[in-house]
Amino acid sequence: MKTRFIFSALSLMIAIVTVAEIPEGYYDEAIGKSGSTLQSTLSRIINHSDPGYDSLWDIYKTTDCRDDGKVWDMYSNTTNFTFGSDQCGNYSGEGDCYNREHSIPKSWRGGSKYSDAHIVVPTDGYVNNRRSSYPFGEVGSSSYTSDNNFSKVGTCITSGYSGTVFEPNDEYKGDFARIYFYAATRYYSECGSWSGEGFSGSFPHLDEWTRVMMLRWHQLDPVSQKEIDRNDAVYATRQGNRNPFVDYPELVDLIFGSETSTPFTPGDVTPSATLELPVMDSTIDMGAVQLGGNERVASYSMSLRGSNISSPLALTVSGSSYFSLSTSQVAADDACNGTAVTIYYNPEKSGTHSATISITGGGLKQTVTVSLVGVAVEGFAAINATQVYDASFQANWVAHSHATDYELAVWTTDGGHVVEQTLIEVNFDNGVPADWSTLGYTNTENNAIRLASGKNDGSVVTPALDLSTPTTLTVTCSPYKTTDNSVLYILVDGEEVAQIDCAQGEVTETIVLEPATEYSSITLEAKKSHRVYLQTVKLTSGGSSMKMLDGYPRNVGNVTQYVVSDVEPLSEYHYNVTAYSNGKVLEQSNTITLTTGATDIKSVPSDMPEGLFVYAYNGEIYVDDAPLNARISCYSLDGTLCDTRIVHAPREVLRPLHRGIFVVQVVCPSGCYATRVAVL
């Protein structure tokens, strides 16, 4: 267990407030992340088991017990409840009994938060009833006050909202603010579908007026001993998760405040050994190699760079014996400073070959794996391009024994090479996946999920998804009974976008969804008495269309190489070759893909489309808010590719192995862009 000391300044006096017990390694995954990526990472870390609504009565005995053994009530300062015997029950006034108060009203939405002990707290039943489902706010004119004017209901004076609100006492405003920060993080993918006031479907998932008010409450009422003790106690229960904004109050500003671009770097945590390059589970394509040719051995320089590496790294290759490495061990200092390992592909038989590089040691907590793939050809085939420059490259192929002429086709893909990606592919044979949520009535039946009963609606909700570009949703569903007039409703961020009528039997329907946000969720819902079986859901994004280079395809004669000119720098091209004999098609080759080099630095554009940011900081290059599946590449000025990746997160980090000026290319659906970046 890690021991963490938290300090608070009050009236110019500094004192130790608390000692918290944070499990070692609990927040390691969040270290170095910022903004929306930090929030989504924390959401995964604090994902928890549902303790059950009825179990809260027992949980409160450890999480909300005053020093005198009575119930700790944050809505009233005059209550004196005994655990168990004073549970509500009926009440006619303040002090009669205590109940389970949803600090985020349960009527706003159900789901796991319905019984989340961080959110549901014990309070006086009568005051809770007077609070009703009003949002938290700051009261001007009161319509109700609890004993000693402790809590209030009345007209809101908080800028941005004008309805009726409930105002807790100043003593606990920070507590409730950090509960709201927890909820907006733990359930960020659901917030857009909640009714009521205060939450939003967009980062950071709080309405602006609520965000500003909660930041003020957080600052005026710092973390207390009560909160730390409660946080530890909830973690010790079957729920087993923590409120990160109690453990690390500085996280509030990194997600909800003004420091959303600042990485999370807790001072009390020793960072774990990590390997930044190569990227975990990435794939290196060695391309095509001609058996018996002059270029039989292919090579690739794999960048390797890590941090906090404490001992040598071991590199092994498993799978095809045709792949090998220039070294089997990298010293810790070399790994931390950045180095390169050469991969060789030396096939002896034709076909597609694969292998896996495994990197272990150095203090890494898990093995880093990289997939290798290569193709060996004999006979007629296109092989890798050579002499690749900014405005030209040489296409190569192996001769066909009967060819008298070849036709060369060269093309790009519309908007860049954006590979179709499967975002979700689920069948519900074994129930709802752990990262989905359910609302209302659902049940696993007949190798499907049943949505709705005779008395209740039912729905399933996906985790947060990047729907900022068009996506394709394919759903298979069927009626519970043919007399149910079953209809499946599709909602994005709580707004209905389509209906699937499955009243007559099983149907599979594909729907193209309009762009939403980078943190959207999809709800699939059935209404009561119109029950639906949901069998499968698949969601895809990406895909691209071919755009032939001007003048191609073209006949190039009886040759095995051809220089392709008039191409753009820092752009991806594809080519294949068709063999002819006296005008008759013999055979078409495989396809080769390449990226042209960087042009002279003076002619590289220096702008990016609105909303896409490229900048350098602390020896690294950051690309923020590039579209999902865009390809990012970093080149030195001589055209050498230093790093490349496909966008899977709101922020991607490129790590060149040395300082200097680099060209960063972003290929996305709106076009191909490049800019200069100085890494100092």
C-alpha cells in the first residue's frame, strides 16, 4: 500500500489533513495522460462491481459512521441516527429516519450509479424528500431550509441556471463536487443520455454552469479527513473502487479546470517501466521479397524507446524462422535514450509468413509484442518500390515468363488510406459485455438479449465511441412474440436516429449513422409490451475509395521497373502490374503500398485544418484531435520515416529519436496535411 500525505492551507496555516491508503499501481495507467484521454482512462481504472442497492445499508456502517457510532448525515446537522433501527420508513419531519440519497437524482437515469456507494449517501429522509430531484445549486430566495438553515431549497442564483435547486451546506459542498467529478468520469459514456441538469455528452461531461460551480465548491471546501476515510472504506467493500478526485485533488483541474493539456504526474507514485516504441500490438509489414532475386533479404529499422527501464531488455522472435533481429538484448540506457533494432526477413519458400517479436525484462510489467508479416514471391509479382523520393519512385516487379508488355496502375485512396475499422462486433449469446450498460428490463434468453418486459422498457448502451465520422451500424433482432409488434429503437446520445421493425420475424438491417461526437454512445431500446430479442450488433468506421493517378493505368513496355513521377511528397500510393501477351491479359500482380518522402523544408505547408493541432513539447510531438483512423507520420528532413501510427485516441504522441526539425504528415478523410515541427 502507498502512503500519501495531503496538505491543505487554511487561514495561512498549513497542516496535515489526512493519510490515504492508495493501492500500489492503482493509477499507473493514468500517469502521463491528459484531458479527455485521462478521463476515459480513469473511467476504466475505477470501473467497479455493482454492490446492489440493498447492500448499501450495511456499507454505510463502515463508510458513513461518525466517531460516536452514529450515521454521518450531510443534509442535516441535527440528526442522531442509529444504524439499522433508524432506517426509513415513514417520516413526518427532520430527524425521523435516514435513507439512501442519490446525490445525482435516480430519476435522471438508472444504470450502475443507482447503487454506487460513492454517489448514494445516507441522509435525513425528510430533507432528502424536500430536495426532491432538484439539481445542486446556490439558492437566492429559499422556499425551504433544514434545521439551523443547514440545507436550502429555492431559486437558483448560480449563473447559467434559473430553476429551483438544492444547496448543501458549505461544509460539504466540496464533498458533493468531487462526487460529481467522479460521476462524470466513471459514467462519462452515459452522461449524454441522462435527463435532469448538470451533465453533458461532451467532454468533460458536465454542463458549463455546473462545471464552474463545482470547481468553486471544490476550491472552497478542500478534501477532508471524512472524505479520505470514506474513500478508503468504499474501496474496502465489495464495490472495490476509489474516487480519484479525493485521492488526487489536482486531477480536478486536469480534467474539469484550465490544465486539460497537462499530463497527470502524481508526485507520490514511482512511474513504472514502460516501452513507448515499438507500440504494443503494432504490426510491421516487411513487404514482398522475390525469391532468387537480388533483393531477397528485406530489412526494417524498428525504433525502440522506453522510460524507467531498469535492466536490459530481451528480444525474441517466435513463429516463422525467416525473421531475425540484429540483437537479442538492448541495454537499459540505450532503451531509455532511444535506439534502433534491425529486423531481417530472409524467406526460402514462397507465401505469406508471420512472426512475433516479444520484448521482456527491464522492469516491464507485461510483455510487449509486435507482429511481423512478409510475403515471398516467385514468378510474376510486384515487389517493393525503390528510389522513393518526394516527387517520384521506382515501381518494380518480377518478369512474367510469357509477357510482351506490362500495364502499370498507380493510385491513391480518396482522403488517404483510411482502413475500415470495426468499432464494435458483439453477439449476445453470453449476455451483455462488461463495458456496456443496461437500463430497465434486460435478460439473456435464447442466445440473445431480451429488451423490455410487459411492464418495463429495456435497453443496452454501448461504451463511449468516436462517432465524429460517419459509421455503419448493422443489427440483427427478432420479436419476443409475433403478437408484440416489436420495434427496436436506435438512439445516439439519447436522440432517436432510427427504428427497426422486427414484428414479423428476425431481420438484419444496416444503418449509416451521421457524425456525432468523439465520446458518443449508442442505445438500443425496446418499449414495454413490444419486446425484442437483440442477437448481434456491429459498428464500423473508415473505408476509402480508389483515385487513379493521372495517366494511369499505362502500358510501359516489356520492362520490370518504371519510374513514376508527378507524385506528391509525404503521400501514400499503391501500384500493381498486369502482364500482357500480344494484347491478351495473362495475370495481375499483388499490390504494393508506399509513402513518398519529404520535400525540401521550405516548400512544406505549415498549416493544419481547423481543430487539428500539432506541436512539440519536452522532446515529443503531440497530435491532438485528429480524426479516428487518420494516419500520422513523422519524417526527418532527409525523408527518413521516424515514427508512424493510426489514430485511436484524442491525443497521439510521436517520439523521434533525436532533436531537430521534423515534418509531420496527417492523412485523414478531409485530405493530406503536413507541417514543420521543431523538437528542441
